[in-house]
Amino acid sequence: MTAPTLQEIASCVSGYDPNALPVAQAQEFIARLVPRIEAVEMLALRSALGRVLARDVISAINVPAHDNSAMDGYALRGSDLRPDAQTVLHAVGTGFAGQRFDGAVQAGECVRIMTGAVMPTGLDTVVPQEFIHADGPRIMIPANLVRRGDNRRLAGEDLGQGEAALGMGRILSPADLGLLASLGQAEVPVRRRLRVAFFSTGDELRSIGEPLDAGCVYDSNRYTLWGMLQRLGVEGLDFGVVRDEPAALEAAFRAAARAADAVITSGGVSVGEADHTKQVMAKLGDVLFWRIAMRPGRPMAIGRIGGTGGNGDGAILFGLPGNPVAVMVTFYAFVRDALLAMSGATPKPLPMLRAASTLAIRKKPGRTEYQRGIVSRAAPGNSVTPAQAGAHTSREQWQVAITGAQGSGILRSMSQANGLVVLHHQQGDVAAGELVDVLPFDGLV
């Protein structure tokens, strides 16, 4: 099936305007553009952390396999418990985890049992060890401490035979590996790892180790891109710094498109750029150039490049701005979810934290702004008022302080920050103490 052209995708996005594109519309466009990896491989559990599950995993067994005790104590029949007086029972044996007690248990009898041990036949309740008084085999249980069925785990309570344990598209976590191991599953089907090529463009850029001539800067973008890609679990292919020369750019784009499913560049997409990057992009693929209603990160290129990418229609191209902060912001606003979707995962919205701004922030409606901030717990007496917090009042309040100058080239501010203050498209000025949305960096950058 032939993939739709970019113009066909644009026609499906309401109000599409490449010269003033809201963030939400750009995200919608990209979601319609990106294909998904289809190739599947089987991996051992210990090699599958962070990989994308290719098929639903259906449990072949009950977990737990049998009714078992939730704690150390005595297993008994709930019908033997006296509602308003002490219950006296006679212990007839012990059930250990992994060693089932198979003896007969009559009315008025109980079995000492350990956590995880299979419940003896006919018994349905466990009284914790610390609740009873023992006089040899004579076990005395005070009234009204336990009810029938207490402290018993039922067979299949965690997961029933034939039930879906994990769904396709899930990014496997440490807990998921444990769950799969509990099913006896040694291997798991996952999507092939996404391959992402990246490089920086510009005659002024130098790689680490090269002499820094007058007017030149060291390229930092490839290192932040590499780090962000590592966090996503994709295979990053670093194509280095490419000079602003048509032949060199064309060779780099062609090689990157052959090697990868997606290509990310930084630099060369702004209006009026005195280089050849945009022309080479347009020559080699179906590419659109956007001015997005956001700050930082207004210029961006999106499309397909080459014709031999991993999905047959060329590699997906993300042309990001050159300024270091804009690279990171546009990556998290647009590229992250796109790469997850390409990997076969089901992207989920990043969690936002509501925090009170310590200072007033100037903001004009009509664009989305991302400002670097430092989030902390509000000191006692400094929490927001109910009127400021609205429906978001809670005992624990958070506050956020902007890191200072917000220029898109000030990479140090991203290093200092622990989150991005997200000022939405229609939002205006923010008063001191007003709640704002914050995208925490923890686990992200």
C-alpha cells in the first residue's frame, strides 16, 4: 500500500498553515505520517528490557497456580470461627511453601501454614501467627479478629489462565520481566529496534577534539540527541558534523536514509539560512518546512527522504533547529512520541505537574512556550491559596522558578532545570502564585 503524500496528510489536518502551525496540529500531522516497524524478533527476558512487545502475551497458567496463604499463621475453615467467643482448634500439621500438606483436616482442626504455602483441602481462611495463643497443639483465636476468607490468595487472583498478561505495544519494564518470568516464559516477541541516524549541519561547528577557530563552536547537539535517543531505547547512528556543501550534505542524507528508519538533523531549517540544507532535503524527498507557533523551536522540517528506508517509503525526516535548547524542546514536543510510535509502542502523554510560579511570566496568546524551570516543594506558609489553585488544591504544594534568561542557545539553563514550564497556545500572562503546567525531566532527560 502506497503511503499518503505529505500534502494528502496536510489536507486531513483542520486549519493547516505551515507558516503558523500550532503545536497540537504539528503533533497530529506527525502522528498521521509515521509508519510502524513490522519486523519481530524473539529475545530472552534479560535482553528485552525497554523493548516493545510485538504481540499480546496470554497466560497459559493461573497465577498463583493454587489458593495459598498470604502470611504465616494457621489455616482453618471459616465455618469453625465462633462469632462472639474465642475459637479453640487443634493443629494437626504444618504446610510449607513448596511442600503441600495433604493430610485430612476435620472440623475443629487447623494446620500451621507458611506464607505462600498451598491451602490444605477444605480450608479457606488464615489467622495470622501473632493473633493466636498456642498451648501445644491447642490453638486459641480471639473473637472477631478474622473473617471467613481472610489472608487467602485465590488461584488466578493475579492472572487467570487465558487472560492477557501484557498488551502489544507495551514498553517492557522490570516489573513486566518479572511477570513474564512468573508465567514461565523464557522468551518474548519484540519489535526490531528502531534505527535513527542523526547529524549536525553548519560550517561553524567543530567536533570535540578539533581546534576551535574564531567564530566556531563545539557541536553539542549530537550529544544531547544521542542521550535522548538512548533514553528511548532506539539504535542511534551518529553521522557527525556535515559541512554546508551540497555534495557533502547530499551524501550524508543518502547514507543516513539507507541506514536508518528515521533521520534527525539539527540546523539549516530556518527562514533565510545561508546554507544548502533545505534545498538538499527538498531535492531528496517529500519534505515540508514549517514555522511552528512555539518558543523556542519555531523552524522545523518534516517528511520522508530517500527511497530505501526500513519501511520501503524512505526514512522519516525530522529537521530540527540549530539552537541547543530548541533541539531538546522540539525533540520532546514532536520527535519522542513519533519515534515511540515507529517502534511499535503506544505513546502515552507525558505526565504534567501543576506548580505555582514564583514570579510573574509574560506570555502572549497564540503560541506555546516552553520555559526552563526548577520545581521544588513550597515552603510552609508559601503555598498557593485555594483561589489560585482552584480544583487542584492539595496538602502538598509545588512551586516552580524560571531559571533566568530563556534564550534558545543557553544550554546551561537546561542543565540547571529539572522541568519545562509549558505555557499553552491560548494562555496569556501568568501572575506570581498562579498554577502552571510543568513537564518534569526526571526519567526524561
